[in-house]
Amino acid sequence: MKDKLKDFVQAHRDEFDSFTPRPDLWQDIAAELQTEEKTIIMPVEQEQEASVFSINWHHAWRYAAAVTVLVMLAFSARYYMSTPDTSGAVAVKQPVTLEKIAPEVRQIETKYVQVIEKKESELKALGAGTVQFAELDSAYNALKKELYTTPNKEVLLEAMSDNLKMRIALLNQQLEVLEDRSNVKTRPDHETTNI
Amino acid sequence: METLEYTDVNAHVVARCKEGDRKAQYELYKLYSKSMFNVSMRITNDYTEAEDVLQESFLSAFRELHTFKGDSTFGSWLKRIVINKSITKVRSRRLQVVPMEDHQDIAEEAPDYDQEEMEYKVESIKKAIQSLPDGYRVVLTLYLLEGYDHGEIADILSISEATSKSQYSRARKKLLTLMQEQSFLS
């Protein structure tokens, strides 16, 4: 049976969305998200301490960062006690020992960084701004620092290369989106009407 | 084809949301809040409840984003959350969603306004929708406005497909009656 009412409604679909929520509703949502992040993340970190790496990257990084800070503090404290030397010494000495501890790091880095740089220049060529990896960066550095103390080097190395792979994936996504955009004229905002 | 394109555009933002990027979350909010609010308004027929639903829906969408596998668009995924929460609100009002057994004989009694003769107007349809009983309004808007078929509505409301069809047909007749009355009054 032909449903003229339905045809009419579909033809005027946009006119039916006439209500607007109060403008500050997003502030409430954002505030709620903020408090949730603060309260939920803490206990999860403690619980998953041992086996977290492949489970939840988000928490793993934060945990790694926290542990690293503590470990580094302890190390530098001990270092300063034994050799009351100049302050830059710790930082300068690190790369040397890292080579000894985990020579794989260099392999991983050369392998992925090239790809990342290539993708980034492709993006630039398409007129996109640089992609910020602040969170991935700090996570990566935290993992790298933890190499000094970890009993489980393999897990850390894997997490580090996953971190780099994730950047490549994000860059690829960005590239796809941009290429899509230049190929097809996108119509924003109409998705819900097409469901 | 179109769906794929849209999925891709959102996938980028959704990926950022998964990392807890607040700006990306706001982007999705801007994109969907209005249409989702209207979905909820039609089901709950209550401004405050629709706002509650909107807030709860976005919160739980961001919370559960890791369960979104991208096999539908983000929009349709979110819409199901909004619809489910709206229906829960309506049900918790203790107004029976559909007086399922109570036939009311609307279908039989209502004069059969021939749709060919009727001139539809958006405003009068909207007004009539708001005056429908909850059960009718839910089925009718899901079918007419949200674009679900009776199989999907049956699934959403946990009723049978046949019930969805007959409820829609009754709701539709009732709607036309209400519109007719409006035009007499005005």
C-alpha cells in the first residue's frame, strides 16, 4: 500500500526537527565526563597493574608514566648521592645505556619513523596541518624510560612499536579522509536522515 | 556508497573520541545533538526528559565507544541508544507504551479520511503527533520519521512485527483524525 503520509513526511523530514536543546547542555556533559575520567581511571590502574599492556592502552600509558616518574626519581636520587656531579649528566648518559639495554629500539624507530615522516609530508602536500601526537608522544617516552628498569623488555618493545603503528594508522585515516573529500563532494550533516 | 563515505568521515572523529579527545567528542555532539534531541522529544513528548535522555545518551555513548565496531554509522548507533533511553523514560512513567490488548476500535470507528483529499501540513502533523497516546506516538514516529521498518520496530519495542504493523496503522488513522479535528477547530 502506498503511504502518502510517509512520503510527505520523508519529503519534509528536516522540518520536523524543530526543537533545540538548551545551549549549555554540552557543558554538563563535559563536566560529567571530566569527573568520570578522574574517578574511574584510578582504581582501574591499580587493578590491572600486572597484565595491563595489551588490554587497555590508555591506562597502560598512564600507569607506565606514573611508574616511570617514581623510578626515575629514585634513580636520580641514588645517582646524585653516589656522584655529586653536574646536573645534566643523567640525561646525557641515558642514550648510551639504552643502546646496551635494548638495541632493538633503534631498529623499531628507524623502521617506523620513516613511514611516519613520509605520511606526514603527504598530508602536508594535501594541505592539511600537522597531526599532533601529544598523548602518544608522552606515552612513548614513558615506555622508553621504563626500559631501564623493566624485567619484561619484550612487552615494552611491543607496546612501543604498537604506539608507532597507531600513529601510522591515524595518519592513514587522515589521508583517506582528505582524499575522499577531494574526490567526492561531501554533504555534511545529513547522515541521520539517511538511516 | 553514501553510507560508506559518511562512515569514513566519522571514523576519524570517533577514533579521536576513543582516546578521550574532548574536542572530538564535542564535534560529534554538535553534529548530532539537535537531531537526537528531536528523536527523543518525539518519543518522550517532554522537553526535560528529552534533555535528560540526550545527556545520558552522549555520556553512555562516549563511555561505551569501545563497543562500537563501526558496522553501522556512528549516527545510527547513537540513535538506537537515544531511542532505547527514551522508551525507558516513557515506560517508567507507567503509562503503558501501547494499550496492546485494548483495541479501542479506533481503526474501525474512525472515519476513513481519504489521504488523497487531505492536504498535509508539517505543523499540523507535528501537533497531531504530540497529541497521540504514548504507544501510538512511539510506533508512528519510529516508522514515519526515524525510518525504521516494522521488523526493526518490533525488535526495538520487543513486540511482534504484526503488532507493529497494526499499531502503526491505527496510530496513522488516529493521527489523521486528530489533524481533521484541528482543521475544524482552526
